[in-house]
Amino acid sequence: MKPLEISKIEVFITGDEKQERPRWAKYLEEIFTTNTIVRITTKDGYIGIGGTITYTENHFDKSIGETIRLYVPNLIGKSALNTEKIWSWMSKRPTVIAKPAMSVIDIALWDLRAKYAGMPLYQMLGGARDKILSYASTPLLDSNQEYMEFIDRCIAEGFRAIKIHPYAVFKDDYPLVKEIQKKYRDSGIRFSFDPDQQYSREEAYKMAKLLEEYDWDWFEAPLPDTDLEGYVNLKKKTNIPISCGGNHYLSLAEIQHGIKLGAWTDIRVDTTVCGGITPMRKLVALAEANNMRIEIQSWGMTLTQAANLHIMLSTNACTYFEQAYPYKPFEVGALDVIRTDENGYVHAPEGNGLGVRMDWDAIENITIEKFEYK
């Protein structure tokens, strides 16, 4: 028997009707968060898990799970040790597989590999450190006063950095930034700003100059990710670090193209969106080769947070972990959770692999659809 030979794959499409439906911009309706989870079992008794989330309006999203079921039957009998081989196989199917679907499978395989090696995943990937600074990533709030109250709660919780998801309407966002700066300019709290790709080039420039004056950490997703020319022009005209949204340009070739153009100050992407651990290792190397930061997004459920955190801990190229706050809506079904300590850090999960145990009874209770192959 070959090591880590895959004998069973289960796919859980989950959505909790009872959970809050956070938004991060005024133009959005209530958001349904779907957590798609893959559990892979091997003949020698190892179990690996991976997850990704999708956000939709009106109802939960089955598309990632439906995509996964087209590919997992062919993984039975393969060795989870061959992550590069399996990733290459997935990327060459006649029907292009959505990268989040590849991500879930790939992360579960890496979880298996690290468990088989008897070590946490971040150590298998290099082990640069065992903790990283965290920033609280806000939801959309209804008023400037609610933002101030939310920031106060974050500070009381231990956060030393906060990313503002504003109204994503320039005329409302500009005074919000001024009010935040006025109240917290001497607090020592670091801020960044993400209007979710909703500004025109002129609005992005005006906001960039304000954030530059206030010395905020970075300006994220001011323009549509596809407006590379706009990003190039904006970056040339301002000194505030400029970051993309991280959900459109996902491959090595696409991101290298953006780097060559000079579109961004850093690379921004999500392990659970770009195809998994296998391509993320290469994107980290790409950032290091270009002497750039890679500021990985990790706003999502615990499995999403864990996969991204392990990548961050494997390198020194990341500044912050993105912590979705408040915590509880993102911890459904997880027995091991990731939270920021009183000094503003998140720490490596305990245990081998991802270091996350799931409450499978709780997962079954919120499962919309389940597939099993063996």
C-alpha cells in the first residue's frame, strides 16, 4: 500500500440559516456565507480537511461543491503526498475548474501531508515564526458613531490595527476617515482602508492623498481589480501603499503581469481562492523575488483563516493576519478557533496539519448538500 492513498472523499456544502448576514459595503444586500468543506480519508487512517467560503445574496451557493464533485472521483487511489502532481492534473481538465474548488482539495491534501509528517503545516512550509500581528477587519456599519464604537471594542479586545470596510460611497467615506483620524490619531492604532473596488479614479486619488497625509498602513481595492492602468497611475501619484482586492488576479502569470506594470505595492490573494497551498507557496516566492510584501486576506470561517495563517507563519513577507471580527459568526462548526490575544497577535494553531478540529455533528446540522466518493 502506498502512503496516504486516498480511499474516501466527502464534500459538505454548509450554510447556517441562524447566523448573522454581514455586509461590507452599502451596495450589497444581506450576504449568505456558504462554507464548502472537503474531508479526505486515506487507507492508512489519516484525515485531511480544507474549506473555502463564498458570499452570495438571496441564498446559499452550491457552485463550488458542485464543481468539486466533478473532479474528486478521479482522486480515489491517488497519494496525497503528490500535491504538485494532483494540482497539475486538476488545472489541466477539459472543463476549467474554479480555483476555489481546487483550493479546498489542495488544502486538505496539505493537511494530510503535515499530519503524516507529524508537524504543524506552517513548520512543514518553512516555519518562519509562530505568531503574527493581527488586524480587525470590520463589517459595514450604519453610522460613523457605530464605527467609533466598533473601533473602541476592537481596542479593548487587544487589537493594535484595524481595517475599515466603509460605506464604499466616496462622499460618505471621506468624512468617516477624517472622523476616525481625529479621534484615534494619538492612540497608536494602525488603520488601513478597503472600499471594495467602488471608487472612480478621481475619487481614489482624493482618498489616497488623505490616507497618505494620515500615514495609514495601506489603501486596499480602491479601483476595480481589472483597472490595472488606473492602479499604475494611482501608485505613481501617491505614497500610500496600494493593494488590490485579491479576488480577480490569482495566477502566477497574472500577478507577475501586475507587478511588471507597477500596479500595486504588495501582492494580495487568498489561499482558499487562488488554488490552495501549492500555488500560494509560489506566490510567496514571487513576492520575495520582487522584494514585496504579500498581504494575504483571510476574512472568513475558521478553516479559511487557518489555511492562510499557516502560509503567513511560513514566511516573513506578511505584516498582518486579517481577523474577521466579531468572532462568533466565523467560528461555526470549529472546535479550535483563531483569535487575537491581548497584545494584538494571533498564534499558530496547536496540533499537526492545519491544527483545526471540526465538530462534525454541528457541520452535519448545517449541511445543505453532501457528496461522498470511495
